Amino acid sequence: MPIHSFHHPSENLTIHRVEGNVTFDQIRSTLVQFYSGSPTKNTLWDLTGGTIETLSTELVEDLSRVVKEFAPLRTGGKTAWVAPRDEDFGLCRMSEIFGSDLPLKLYVFREMAEAREWLNNE
């Protein structure tokens, strides 16, 4: 699977590192597995080595529904997307819009340093 998850309990953070092209099913599976365990308050999706460009707007919305189902487990948490490529950035911005009513914050960044700073503040 081209999504590798790394848990950092001391930071209450899970990083999902994407490699290559990932599919809806791979992202959905990662989300379900993450939420079925002991989800950390904060997550970071790292697209610097991969892409979600094959997802349609409808699939991004479907993924948002999966997150909404589990979001109460992370109330007050944050999800950062690091998407340096324009196509990925646009799709991640859609997830940010679809998730605007979640009990957690979502934000998209172009650079890892900005995302980490945002996750560590507030």
C-alpha cells in the first residue's frame, strides 16, 4: 500500500505518508484503520512523495463523509494536508470545504514546515 502511517504518541500526531498514486479505496482503508485504533488528536497527510490526482470531486466528498462518521473521536483536533502540487492542493482544498462542519480543523499547506508549525500551535 502506498500510504505509510507513522504514530508519534508524544506529539499526539499521526503522519500518513503517500507514495505514488493512491486510490479512493486506499485512503478510505487508511482512514478506517486509523479511526478503528487509537486515533491521535492531530494528523498530517504528506503528499510530497505521492498524489491523489486520480480522485474526482465526488470521491473527495465521499472521503469527507467517512471522516464525518468518525470525527467525534477527534473533537478539537487538527488535520493538515501537505500538497506541493497544484492538482493535489486543489483536491485537498475541496476536502477542507467539505469538512467545514467537522468538530476538528482541516487546513492545506504547500510546505511541511508550515503544516508542522500549525499543528504545534494553539
